[in-house]
Amino acid sequence: MDEQFDFKTRYRNILLIVLGACFFISLGIILIAKPGASRIWANVLLNNQYFLGLSLGAGFFLAIHRLALSGWHTLIQRIPDAMTTFIPVAFILMLLIYFGMHHLYIWTDNTLADAVIEGKKGWLNIPFFFTRIVLYFIGWIAFSWLMRQNYSSLMTSSDIKYYNRGRMFAGLFLAFYAITVSASSWDWIMSLDARWYSTLFGWYVLIGMFVTSLAFITLMIWFLKRLGYLKFVRIDHVHDMAIYMFAFSIFWTYQWFAQYELIWYGHLPEETSYYITRVHHFNVIFFINLGVNFLVPFFGLITYNSKRNLNWVALIAAILLVGHWLDYWLMIMPAGAGEKATIGVFEICMTIMYACLFLFIVLKSLSARPLVVKNDPFIKESLNYES
Amino acid sequence: MSDTSYITISFEDEIPLLQAVRKLRENKEIIKDVLSPFPVHGLDEALSMKRTRIPVVGFIFGALGAVLAFGFQAWVFTVSYPLIIGGKPFFSVPTFVPITFEVTVLFAGLSMVAALLIRSRLKPEITFTPLDVRITDDRFVILVDTPDNDASLERVKSILSGIQTVEIK
Amino acid sequence: MFQSPVRDPLIEGSNTYKSITSDILNPMMNKASKYWYMGMTLATMAMFFGLFMIFWTVWQGIGTWGENRTVGWAFEITTFVWWIGIGHAGTFISAILLLFRQKWRNSINRSAEAMTIFAVICAALFPLIHLGRPLLTFFIFPYPNTRGLWVNFNSPLVWDVFAISTYFTISLVFWYVGLIPDIGTLRDKIGKGVKKTIYTFLSFGWKGSARDWHRHEVSSIMLAAIATPLVLSVHSIVSMDFASSIVPGWHTTIFPPYFVAGAIFSGFAMVQTLLIIARKAMGLEDFITKSHIENMNKILIATGSIVALAYGTEMFMSWYSGNEYEHYAFMNRATGPYWWAYVIMITCNVLSSQLLWLKKLRTSLVFTFFLSIVINIGMWFERFVIIVTSLHRDFLTSSWTMYKPTIVEYGLLIGTLGIFFTAFLLFIRIFPVISIAEVKSILKTGSRNQPKGDSHHE
């Protein structure tokens, strides 16, 4: 029960070398190929949002299970717990956007004579924008820190009061999360298309974020089990993760459809602009996005046996991770980088760089404490879990 | 039931029932059926029951429903009576999705229930003679497929010695 | 399966399999109490009042209603959406909570599903009444006819027909499949007579064989798996009746999930109303415990907060959009002549449900009962606010007007309430209100006083 993940120097070195290599390749591309400032900043924003989303979705996973008195997930909860440690790093990365504001957001242009954008000035202005960023992150960092502290209390003490206190933190996190993830997605993504709006947008981002985190948690289970850790985690737990990915991918598709359908049906020019850009200029990615994030998990995980094969489930999870990266790409790039946006070496290098950083921080935090919260009152339920 | 060719073993609780099932199977007895007032957890594994294929039926009929519903709407709006409504194209996939989905669910659901009723031979009948009226209340019964004579009765009894049974006959 | 001792027990008292059977069946097999007769009298009176108003509407025409040229949709659509919403909790409990393995659903799913079916029946009446000529109802289905016409598959109203009839069918079938084993219990409990024959007929020859149980369990799970997206789709499609238009206040992309959350919110409120009475009247306190009520209250907080978030999002976006009509529609909602409806909506849905954060209120039966009624009123007003305030001041200022319901319209609401309660009161006399088999399956792991035998085998 006390097994602890050993973040070997070898892994550290591999991650740091790849990170460094990608950094220099990206830097080289920036200096030599000159991809243009908007493309560079759009990439920063995309990866900030994606990896921050992984952490926040993990916090959501923990909070919702804690509040619902879930038992089965107890053995794997250290993985999402470690994932939330990336949030402070994401804060710093998000503040970097300050230097790219003018390249990303047209509403920062004060010379623009546009009545609609002018009307949004009360919300969309740089000081308030960054005030909000700080507020979001203070809340996320504080509540996720409280939840993590609570876990470490549960590591040392079996007093039930820690568990109950953790439920309170989970409730606070959840309430804050629901509001701020909606609002931050309006700020960071929706306002890229400054004239466009959709009330569903925040919820759509929220669910996509959760699916991504589920996929990452599953992939981590696969990874840790391959290295011989998490012996107590059985196929029944994997089965549940697979059901989750299956169900929430369908739910994501539902949100996707609801937003698309209503805008398509209403056919109002101020609303359709978003889809027209994406369907006309990026139609391959547009349909790949739908296919990868809906059809792959739907057909890939529909049968009983497919959900009970760890390698297969991990493969689908990996595809979903790519798929939701594409989803963010579609939300951000066409507006942030313009019609010439592509997926080239630069995008891939930037993402790998971020991924290495994210993995480094998550694995480091995972190795800091045992892999199982052994005083969790539901541990025995999880050990005996049959799906 | 006098003309039984099997032995019935009754229990008051599911724990001895599960023990008995395991023990009987270890001793190569053939269990004809197990009757219980509710689904006993772990019994499926103890009987090494094969998973039912009802979900497959649901999938096939669901797919059929999807194809029929989508095809029908597409046919109506492109071949049978094309009409421009609200400026939408004749072949407008987004508007076909909701009905396609509903019909898929309808077909899948009804086919699975039909499969359940057919496979378990459940149908409305005026008369029904239960083996024991308490089976739907608080009695658990194992039917062992063996001639109902003293020799096999003794054999089963000796296998189950030490397990809390109500009645073996 | 092991159940952590941290959890509240799902069954109170000391029960055995036998006592579960008798505790659940006795209230329905004994003679009905005088309260039942009183309730039944009231409900049938309301029902006949409503039936007369339906007759009056069909006889006289829709002119008997308060609708006018500007406000063409009002009271009846509101009530329709309200009923459909209430009809969502049953399938939510039986399907989504089953998939999430929430064992506490086992003692409330039966009555919630029954409630769903009756609520959908009440809802389905309204499109029929709206048609004006109910005899021509079959026009809404695509059938080959001599004019070569089909229904308009582009219309959300036609999607509604498919969604609601599918929802009704699947809910009914799901409910009945769950009932079969319990009808078997009833059949075996009743000595002889006509009743026995009827229950024998209805029990489909259920004998409780392990294979049958396995198939029954798997098909229940699979039905739950398909009913889950179905629940979401039904209210989403209902919301599209509004959202696919371009009326400011209606045309907004958040509508589908927001309506679903609202539906579950109101549905759970109605379940609370019914179950708090039923557990008391039928002596089912052992099975519908305080912790069941508390759990449902937690779902009320969750869905109530989602609804609140949606209100906030809509309000914000109406300003953010920079669309003056959108902005006006929402300002008019909150501060226009129908401000009182908006205040009722916010008070009853947002503010009152947030009180449930307090454990003291959440575990109080009296408060919960009161709150559940408040929420149902609030949810009725939510639909009223959405529908009427978006219409009554449309683009043409000269057409601005107010809407006032007539007695006929109130009659339709009262009548459907009558139908609903009549059906529910009959249901509790005919079928077990709690799933006997499902409660037995959690006796060993979920009781406060563990019955004899080891609780966690394996």
C-alpha cells in the first residue's frame, strides 16, 4: 500500500532533453522561418489552455467524486491529485499572454471603429482582463491546494474529520470551477472572435476539458501499471474510466451538436461567422475533430470487452488527447492565427515542449507521496471494487 | 411437483446458497437452475454463466433504426417531395439528427426488451405454478439435475454437509 | 460488494427479506385509508374539471384562451414544458443513477418512474389540445397519404413528436421490465381470485431463475445506457422548439443543456413532494430514509446551481452580445411589466435551492417538502418567463401587449394535476411503490442493523 512512484533520473533527463530540444527547434523556427507573431502567441494560448484544462479537469474529477461519496476511484485519486500541481505553472504561462495581447485579440485595438466591440469595452479591456486572470488563478490555486493538503492529511491520519473537511473544499472548488471555467473560456477563447458569442460556449469547453483529463488519467494508469506500480488497480477500475470516456465523449458531442445546430438553424450572420470560418477554411480538421472525438470513443469503447482491455483503452485515451487538442486548435487558431493557421512542425514542437513540462511537474508531484491514499475511508471499497 | 427428476435444495440466505453452488460444481454436479427472490451478487460467476448477448441485439436493431430513420428522412426530402423550408437545403443533415437518434433509441430499447422476453420465455399466461411461492419472497433454491432417488439424495446431502440448508428433497 | 461504513445506511430498522416483502406489499394489499379516498376524491374532481375545460376548448375553440396575436404561445406551452420537465427525474433516477451505481436509487426509482410516465401523459395531452382538432392528431405522424405530403422533418415540433413518443415508450417499457419480478412476488402472495389471475397474467411467468435475473440485469443496464442520452435529448428537443427560432430570449445555444438541468431540478422536486407523503402514509420510513431525502436535496442543489449559472450566463451574454434586441429582451424580463414573474423565478429556483447547503435544512423533512413545492412553482414560472416575456414586446412596438390567462387555461393546469395525482394514487394501490427485489439486493450491504450472516462475503 505504501508504494511510491520513483521518478528516476533517467525519466527526468529524457523529459528535460526533449523539452530542451523542442524549445530550441521552436526558437529556431521563430528566428528563421518567422511564423508571425499571432501564430506564435496563438500557440502559447492554445497550449496554456490545453494543459491548464488537464489540471482543472483533474480537480473537477476529484471534487465531484469526493462530493458524491464515490468509493471506486480511491485507488487512482493520486493521479488527478498530482495533475492539479500544474495550475501555478499555468498561471505564470498565462501571464505571458500579456506580451501578445495585441497580436491575439482585436479588441485590444483602440483605433477600431466597431460599435459591437466598442460596446464590450466594459468587459474586454486589458486591466480587467488580467484582473480576472489573477482572480481565476487565485481561486484555482487556493482550492486545489486545499484539496491536495487534505489528501496529505489523509495520508498520515485516519481521522474522518479530514475526509469531511475535504468534501467542503471539494464543494468550494466545484462552485468556483463551474463559474470560472465558463468565464475564462469567454475571456481567453471566445473573445478571440470578438464579435461572436454563444451562451453554450463555456459549458462546451468545460466538458471537453473533463474528457481530456479523463483520457490523461487513463493513460497515466496504463503508464504506471506498465512500470509495475498500482498493483491494486484492477481491470474493473479501468473499465470505469472507459465508461467515463465513452459517456462524456457522447456528452461532448451532444454539446457540440447543440451549439452547431442552433447556430446553423438560426442562421444569424453574427453567429454563423464562427462556423463559416472553420467550415470553409479548415473543413478537414473540422470534420476530423468530430470524428476523432465522437466516432472513435463511441465505436472503440462500445462493447463490454473493449472496455476491459487496458492497452486498448489507453490507445483510445491517447487518441482522445490528440482529438481534444484539435478541438482547442479549432477554437483558437482560426481566430488567433488567422486563415493561414496550420498544424506544422512549430505547433507540434510547442505542444511537445508543454507536454514535457506538464509531465515533469505531474510526475514529480506524484513521486513526492505514496501512490495510494491509504487512510481514505473508502479504500476498502475501491480494493473490492467490481464493475 | 411430483414428477421431478431433479433434487431441490432450499436456503434462507444467499451466502450458503453461493457456498453450495460452488461446492456442487466442484463435485461435478449439474446445476439445472438456481431460483432466487433477487439477483444474487456473484452467482453469475459461481455458475460460470456466459454473458448474455442482449446488448448485441440492441446494437443491431439500433443501427437498423438509425439507417431507416435517416434514410427515410433523406428520401422524403430529396426524392419523394423536396420542399424548401426555412431556406434550408433539401438534404440537411443537422435536422435529420434528432429523429434519427430517437428512432435508434426506440429500436434498440424495444428490441432488447423483446430479446429478454423471448430468451427468458416470459409471456403473459393465466396460470402459473411456482416451485415454491416463497421463491419470490425469501427462499433461494438450487435445482440439481440428477435422478430423484435415495442414492443421489444422499450424495448431495453429503456434499452439502456443513452448509446451512432449509430442505433437501 | 463491500460498502464502506462511512456511508449512511440505505435501509433503516432491522429488516429481513421477509419483512421487506411484507412491509412494501402490506400498505397496498390492506384496505385503503380514508386519506387515500380523500386524496382520490380531490384528484378526480380536479381531473374532471380539467377534462371539461379540454372539452370546452375543443368545442369553443382556442378563443377561450388568453392568447392574442402577439403572445401566441403562453400558458399551455408553459404547462407542457413543465410536465415534460417533471417527467425527467424518473428516468434520471432509474437510468443515470443506475449507471453511476448510486445504490440509494433502488428504493425510489419505481415511484419516480411511475411519476415520469404520468407526467409525460399529462404533457402529451397539450399538443393534442393545441391541435384544435384532436381527431386529426394522426396528421403529425409521417404516414403515406393521397396528397403525397410528409411531415416537415426540419421542424423541432416534429422532432418533439418523435422524442416524446419514444421517451414515453422506453420509460414505460423500462418501468414494466423492472416491475415484472415484483408482480411475481404479488402473484405468489395473493391466495386466489381474480386479482391473482390478473397479477399472474401481468407477471409474465416470472420464476426468478438465475439466467433470467442475469438477462434482466443486463437489459436493465443497457436500457439505462440508452435511456440516459434519451432523457437529455427529449428536453433538448423541447428547448429547440424555442431556440431554433430567432426570437431574442429564445434563440440561445445554452438552451438544450440548461433545459435538461431545469427539468431534472423540477422533476426531483416533484419526487420529493410525492415521496415525503408516501413514506409517511405508507409507513416506508425504513426504505425511504432521511438520507434518501438528503441525497435528492443534494441533486437539487447541483441542478439548481446549474440553472442559476445558466440564468447568469444568459444575462451576461445578452449584454456581451452587443445585440440590442437580445439585451432588451433580458432587461424586459427582469424589469419589465412581468418583473414579478422573474422575481418568483429567481426566488424559488435560485435563492431557495441554495438554502440546501445548510445540513440542517437539507435533512429537515418539513422544509424539504415545503421547498419542493416552492421549486415546482418556480420552475413553472421559469417557463412562463421564458415564453411570455420574450413574446409580449416584440419588434413592432404597436403590437406590444400583455397576456392574461383565462379560467379555461387555469382549468387545464388543474386538470392535468388531477390526472397526475389520480394516476399516482391508483398506482400506489396496484403496484409496489418500491422495487422489492432491488431493495433486497442491498439488504446485506446497506442496512443499519446488519441481518444475520457476514455482510461482505468475498
